[in-house]
Amino acid sequence: MKEILLPYILLVWLLVKLKVLPWNLKTGFWSTAIGALLALGLLTTSRHLAPVDFTDSATVKAPHAVLGPLLGTNQFHQIDEIHVVHNQQVKKGQPIYTLANWESDGKAQALSHQIDAQQAQISAELSQQRAILSRLTLNRKELARLTQLGSYSSIQSRDQLQAQIDGDLAQQSASEAKVKMIEAQVQNLGSELALQQRRNEEKVIRAPFDGQVSVVNLANGSRTGNMHLYDTSRKFLEFRIPDQSYRAIEPGQFAEFYVDAYPGRVFRARVHSVRTGTGEAQLNAMQGDQHVRQHVGNNMSSHGRTVVLDMLEPEGVVLPIGATGSAWISAHKPHPLLGFIDIIGAATVRLKAMKAYLFAM
């Protein structure tokens, strides 16, 4: 903030050098006093109308999914194989790790064998039906021939053929009913197999969106733990503002920021929202009164609150999650003439961005 006074210091120096302003104790005192008052006024005004994060704690963040194995004490809940490495970029649907599924595989194989056996039985019944149809065709032709012969044929022969035809028809009807019953069983087994395959597929933990894996802190055989997958398409910046600026911050306002990962560069953003609550306001779900000393210790000083910014990430630039820096917001002004205050916020962030080259020491 003190760099804002550089033009004022230069002006006073020129006035002294040009002998427009004599340099003595009186002029030195008033020049210094006016500069201090000017700095205090600009600082106070900018904190309300163009707040800057002087703590340099603005942080790039991103929503993340917690991909944790099922909790359990048996072998079927442990990790069988991990398919990613540290900080790997993944696509939606890409396997992250696989849970052990020996029991599920056994059930699926048993159901598949049962379906094969039932289908073989259906094939046998269909073959038997074709044989019955062939025999029926022959017997009907023979019966028709004997009927045409009339009295020249044996009545006993005709009766035997008719009995065979009736028996074959009954056998064919029974076989068709049996095939339908087996087909229903196959359909039920197929539904169970599809359900089991779905359960097997659930054993493969896949990326729910395009993103980046954090550090892989799991190993094959783990039964507890988790893996974080960051949604890099929804990065945002969170930074602190004083509570005095709260009423002037609105969604959609222009903002700028820098991060130490890209020293000297300033990026643009828009205000998404302001945190309406803070951790200090969180109540304890356990019954009982709070400690007065704890209450005073947490709230005796102004802690402010944080603002969420929607970042505009330039093409070819990847802002790393967790990178820190500073930001400022062009807050609501009570009068358009106060728009020049934005210069202070913008200049402060740019100076901080240049100083970031030195912070690598």
C-alpha cells in the first residue's frame, strides 16, 4: 500500500528541487503529515470500496470427489488393483481402482453355467419336437392311406396309428410347455446374471468427471482410506475481505488476482458469492454452554469472511490447485466519482504480483 504514495513523494521532491517549496522543519512536517493523512484516507476508502487481500492467503480451490473403498472386515471389500498414479489427469469413466470381487465372479460364473445348461435342455427338447413332428407326418400319411383302402385294411392297424398320433400330439404339447417353462427360467437367470454383472461393474471405481487425481495414498489390499479426484473444470478462488466490505460486494463484480505460481501475471475473475457464515459462528451440537474464554478468544478480533471468485483461466495457463496469492474486487461505489479507488486495488495487486518474484527465496 505504501507504494501508492510514490507519486506524492516524487511531487514533493520536485517542488523542493525546483525551489517552489522551501525545505525546512515546517514544510517537512506538513509534507509528511499530509502524506500520512492521504495514505490513511486512501487505505480506509479502498478497504471499503476496492478491498484487497493483504494477507496474501487467496487460494485456488476446486470441488473434489472422495472415492473411498467400502468399509468392511472381509476380503471382498479390499482394493484389488489401482489404475492411476500420483497427480494423473483422468477422463470421465476412466478406471481409478478395482475392488476385489472373487465372490461376485464365482456367482456370475455359476449363473452363466446354469443358463448354458438350460439352453442345452431347450435344444434337446426342440430336437425331440422335430422328431415327433417327423413321426406325426409319417403316421398321418399311413393313416390316410389305410383309410382310403377301407375294408381292405385292418381296423386294428388304423386304431394303433391313431393312438400313436394322439400320443405324439400329447408329447409335443408337453414338450412345448416344458420349453416355455425353461425359457422363463433362463430369463430369470439372465436377469440375475445382469444384476450380478452390474454389481461386478460397481467394483470398478471410475472417474465421475474429467479431473485430476491427488496423491495416491492407497495400495493394493487396502480396506479403508480414500482417494481425491479434483474437478479441474470448476476451479475457483477464495480470498478474505474485511467485514466492513461485506455490504458492497455483489455477485458478478469485476475482480483480479495473482498467484505465486505465475509471478508478475494478473488474472481476471468475477465474484460468485460471499460466505454468509464462518467457522466462528458454528454451534456445538453437544448439549451444554460454551466457554466464555473460548468465545472471546475466537471473536475478540475482526476475522472478516471469504469471497468465492469464478476464475477466467487463460488458454495455455493451468492454475495449480492450492496456489496462493492475493486479489481485489471492484466493489459497489456510492458515487461514480469514487471509481478511481479501483486504481489502488489494481495497482496493489500488480505490485504484489511483481514482488512474488522475490518470495521464492
